[in-house]
Amino acid sequence: MRIGLILTEALVGLRRNISMVISVVLVTFVSLTFIGAAILMQSQIGVMRGYWAERAQVAVYMCSAVSESDTCVDGAASEEQVAAVRAQLEGDALSPLISSMTFDTKEETYAKLVEQVGEEQASVLSPDQAFEVFFVTMKDPGQSQVLAEAFNGQAGVEQVQDQLQYLEPLFSALTVATYIAVGIAVLMLIAATLLIATTIRLSAYARRKEIGIMRLVGASNRFIQTPFVLEGVFAALLGSALASAAVVAGMHFGVNGYLRGRVPFITTWVTMQDAILVVPVLVGIGVVLAALSAGFAIRRWLRT
């Protein structure tokens, strides 16, 4: 098979259908950019979830003098109730699940409250009215519900809070945004597939005389089809390259240059290495999709 002739035929087809080729490049670029953004967004969710899962704690709040829970009818938790909770946490049933545990006295809890909201705001409570709190780090954050089941409803315990639950709305919002990006990308990829097929059919129709001559001289179907497949692949490859550049640029200027310094509560971000790893995925999707679409379109046209 003459490679030079095949490449020449492919370039001729691209030049004849330049407007359609530009449309394919743009649609492929937009759709693959959405896919790249969705991949990185899902990676960001995973990075954040892993980071906070290692650091989020389960807080066991003991009753204070101002507690109104049904388990706090006797007022602040007694020393015996605090000791009972500590014994359970250090017991054979729960200790294998726990990575570390700390205990904040009323004075320490009040000092943290002053640090967080200021002395004027914290003055509505006295140190004697503050909570005593056990902060527990689980080996497996997914087992935090075990602590809730163990202590909810126990006398002297006001409530059990899993700090990771406060981040679930953020994770959910990012996941929904990922699904939206994927949905848009799928629609755009369908449009790109149809454009590639239309471009190949137009190119084949414009060269129908040359194709007829090739058949008369005994050219194989593979030889005839290859230039058309290459046309679709070239257009998709260019769109994939633009999408890859957009993803890398978005990481460099958008995440590293802008978001890192303006979203302080997110301490871990996807890296440039993650963006670079997305590039071959985008190129592979674009090339494979174009090759399949163009191959199917030219084979169908040749059978008509």
C-alpha cells in the first residue's frame, strides 16, 4: 500500500471540505474539553475526600449545664459518665477501630470557642457551661456510624457528630457538576460523530469519479477507505490536541494561578501531573471515535 498516495488523498479531502473539518475540530475540542474537566473534577473530589477522611474526627459531646437533650436531664455529665464513655472507647469492642483519641475539658473547649468567635461572642457562655468532648479518629472513616450507634441515647452524652458529614454537601455538589459536564460532553461527542460521518460522505461524493476509477483498476476496499478514515482521524486529532491544551492551560492558570489562592478551605488540589495524565485519554477517545465513525461512514457509502 502506497503511504504517500494515501496521505495525499487524505489531505486533498481535508482541503475540499475545510469548513466541515473546522466544524469537526471545534465540536471535538469542546466535547473533549468537557470530558477532561469532568475527569479532573472527579479526581478533585477523590483527593478532597481522601484528605478529609484521614483528618475528620467523630466528636462525642458530653452533656453541659445548658444541654436540653433527653439524655441530659440531670444537667452536665458527671465524672462517672465521662469515665464510662472513655472506658467504652478504650474497650475491646471499639479500640480496634480507633486510630487516636483526644479529650477536651470544659476549659479547653471554651478556649477554642474564644479563639474561633472572639471573646465578646463567647461571653454568652461561661467555662462551666462549655462541653466536654471526646475527639475520635477512626482507622476507617466509613465505620464512624459505629460510634453513633454506641453512644446515641446514652446518659450523659448529648450527641455524636461525624465531621465528615459537613463536607458531604460540597462533595455532592461537585459530583452533580461532574455529571452535568459528562452529559454535555456526550451530546457534543454525538454531534462530532455525526459531523465526521457527514464530512466523510461529502468527501466521498466529491471524489466519486476517482473512486470509480480506483475500482476499475482493481484497488482494494482497504486502499480506498484508508484516506477517508485518515481525514476523520486528522480532524479529531487536532480537536483532541486543542482540548488537551485547554485542560493543561486551565490547570495552570485556573487552578494553580487562581483558585489555589482564593479558596483557602480546600487544602489539597489535583496537580499538573493529573492534567497531563488526562491528555492521552482525550486523544485516545477522539482518535478512536473518529476512526470508527469515518470507517463506518465510508464503508456504508461504498456499498450504496
